[in-house]
Amino acid sequence: MDKVHVIVNPLSARGKTVQRWDIIKEIIKHYFREFKYVFTEKPRQATEIARDLLKDGVDLIIGVGGDGTLNEITNGYFQPNSREAINRDASLGIIPSGTGSDFIRFLKIPRDFKSSIQLIKNSNTKKIDVGKINFNFSPGQEESSSYFINVADFGLGAEVVKNLASIPSGKRGAFSYYMGLLSTIKTYKSKKVKVIIDDSEEISDRFLIGAVANGRIFGGGMTIAPEAEPDDGYFDLVLVEDMKKFEIIRNSRHLYNGKINQHPKVMIKRARNIKVYAEGDEPVNIEYDGEVGKTTPVEFQIVEKGVNLRI
């Protein structure tokens, strides 16, 4: 019998998860005879809890929340600043109760609680790639790292996430990212960066967006990488050249209809390792799975088949 522990983010879905918990708990009881659960009380706590549980031998961790909860728990599956998983055999499941849930949507995990719990109970595990972000990776600097399971980006997307961070999570809706995008482009200027792909190809230009995609969807439903696969051992690196403000708004529909890869100013490369350096006077912001990161220089590494998902 699996040793099961549930991590609940009570603030997800703008605080509705805590109200839904009694219903969710009763459904879990029907499918898992024995399990324990814990509520998170502060940001990033799910990472600490997951790490401790895995060290104690838990076989299956189930998150209740959205993509942010999934990201935090995924980070807990790895030792800090290491590519080594704490327990390679442990599995991860997610019961969707979030606002955006882009990666959850891409994986076609049902939002109905009973169906999602049935899926966790009855599914085999699928090994999913994970992205590792290394900040301060130059020799002589103290490296710090984080993991992401869906999409990281530098440029406009990171600026939007940084601006949204000032809005309490309970007040953010499904369209918050798009409204934040419209607000941010009023003053945003594309950044000139140098991108090194797999230590063999160098691209230097002024880009509006640079997305490092393991999944396909981000920003509350935008299909940034229409052909990305989370289990192929590669990122899809999406580079969008500089555009004028009106051009950005006019072409934003391509982010929703899955045809961004057909635009002449969009370049997509497959890569396992990506290094990004700012070439202007200011560093470039980074975000991953909707979390505000540090700034360039930054390195993205694929961790092939890093997490076992019950999907």
C-alpha cells in the first residue's frame, strides 16, 4: 500500500480551496484508505514539506491547488542546488483547485475532484521532464537554483509576473495575466540578450519574449509553445523578436489560437541547455511557473524524466 500524503494550499483558487476541502477529503477517503494531510501557511512551504516527506519515505504526494502548488511540490522532489531526486520512485499527483492551472490543463487532468482523484488512484506514472534554473552560475559565484515543470521566460512575460506579484493572490482572476500584459506593454522595451543554445549556437538580438517551455500553455491560457512535449528530453525555446506596442496587441491572438509558431518574428529551437546574458545596461527579469525569479545571467537545464506524475 502506498504511503500517501496530501499537501493542501488553502489560498489557491482565490481562497476557495479551504472551503472545498471537506468535500475533497471525503472523496480522497473513498479511494485511499490511509493518508495524511497538511495545509501550507506561507509561500514556498510546500517545497519544504514535500522534501521532508520524501526523506521520510512517502511514496505518493498529492497536491491540492494550481500550477503554483505543483511547482512548489516539484521543487521539493530535489535536493537544493542539485539535479538529484530525493526518491526517484516516489510519485506526484495533483487535484486541480487553482485559478490558471495552465500545465494542469495541458496534461488534461480533469478539474472535477472525483475524476482527478480516480486518475491518481488508477493511473500508471508518467515520467515528466523538469527544468532546472541556475542563477549566479559563473565560476566563483555562489550558485542558487530552482525547478520548473511548465514554462520559464525572460523579458516581457517575466515583467508581467513581476508586476502582478504586488496583487494579492486572492484578487487575481483567470484574466489577470492578460490585463497585466496590456498594462505592462505601455512602458516595456524589449531587451537585448545573448542566448547560447547547447554550448554550440549563439543568438544575439533584441527580443520581446524568450520562453523556455517544457509544457505548451502559460499566462492563463496562452499557447506559447504549440509543439512542446514534457517527456521528450528537450525544451522548446521560443524567441519573439521586438515588436511595436500596436503590433503586440494585434498579434496576441496567436497566443490563444496556437499559431504563434507561424508568425515570421517567432523563432523556435529545441534545446537541452540554454544560457541567457543581458547585453544592455540592466539585467533581464526571469519568471518560472508564474513565480518571480532572479535576473540574468541564467542557465536553464533539462532534467530528463525528473518527476513521476500520476496521470
